[in-house]
Amino acid sequence: SHNVTVLGRGAIDGLGYDWWEADILVKLKHQRPRLLSFEVSTSLAVHDLTLVDSPSYHVWMHDVVVVVVLGRGGG
């Protein structure tokens, strides 16, 4: 994909605790999911998102060219 923008002022909560606990107790057969995943892309922009408690990676990129990630900061 090309020229992708992900923009928001909300939060994405991955409910990671449930996944972490399951992985420790029963050793999951599959990888835990990622909150955001991008592959084979050009010109990706991610703005003003709050990513919380990912089961695995918060943001995963593979073969992505030209990336801009901006946030408002704070806590």
C-alpha cells in the first residue's frame, strides 16, 4: 500500500494482560497479535494515537519505506 495515514485522538487497548497470562499459563500455539502491523508499504504516517497494553508489539513494520510517527506527548 502507498500513502497510508493512521490518525486519531483515541486509544487502542490491546488488552495485553489476558494474552500475557494465557501465554504463560498454557503456552499459546500461535503468536500473540500486534496492535498495528504494516508490510510492504511506502509513505506511512501515524499521528496522535495512544497504544496501550499490546499483546505483542505495539507497532510492527516490515519492508516499509518513508515512515513518519508523530504524537502529542504527555501522559
